[in-house]
Amino acid sequence: MDKKTLLEFVKSFWMITGVILFSFALVFIFWFMVVNTKAEFLQKNDEYNVLAGKRANTLQVNRDREGLEILSQRLENSFVSKDRFVEFIDFVESSARNTGNLVSLSNISEGNNVQNLKINLEGSYSATVNFLAQIENSPYLVRSTNIIISKSSDSERVRTALDIQIQLP
């Protein structure tokens, strides 16, 4: 081989070697950048997931708070305050009429956070049971303390004496 060919060969060898080394350097730099970008992406993704979880928790807390406000309002409306006592009496009388009972109220007294009321009914047994169900399912906080059911002079009717306590706020 002559010198000129050898020189061309060495020159080509170093040029190819330089291109290969430069390519490796570029690959290494890009690999390093990809690793750093991947780590940054994973960190940002974790931060996003934490924020999304906090947002979901905030939304759940808001829904729970709204539900509690509704329950609180229902509970507050369940108490028969002194200014709502007439409303409750109207409810009892209309419930008795709707179930086919004759009603009279008596012996109204006030105790410790309760209002005592005696309800006297006269009607059929099923009408009495329906009335008791309406009182039990009413939106008011009431408790039956004594129920006495006896036969009326008319054999198809019963008389009921019902003592209830109405919870005051």
C-alpha cells in the first residue's frame, strides 16, 4: 500500500471513529435528558395525583357538609317549638280526621324539654292504627308514653287514650 492510500485510510478511520464517538456522546446526552425528564414527569404526575385526591376530598367534604346541613335543618324542624305548637295540634287534628277518628286533646303540660299532651280518639280499630302510624311517621319528634285502647259502647268502635311527649328545642 502506498502512502497516499494509507493516509486516506487513516483519515477515513479517524473520521468514522469521530462520527461514532460523537454519536455516542449525543446518545449519552439524550439518554441523560430522557432520564431527567422521566423523573421530572413522574414527580409532576405524583403531585397531580395528590392534588386530584385533595380536590376529590374537598368535593366529598362539600357534599357531606351539604348533606349535614339538610339533616340539621330536618332535625331543627322536627322540634315543636312554642311558636309551632299550634301547627302540631293542627297536624294531630287533621291526621285524626283523615283516618276517620274523632279526636279531643287535653291535659297539656310542660316538663323538662318536653310538652305532654293527652289525645283521646274514637274510631274503628284500623282507623286508630292508621292514626298512630301517621303520628309515628310524622316529621315531629314525639314519643308515645301510654296507650290505652278500650271498646266503645258501639262494638265496632274503640276508644283510645294516648299520652305523648313532644320534644322541645
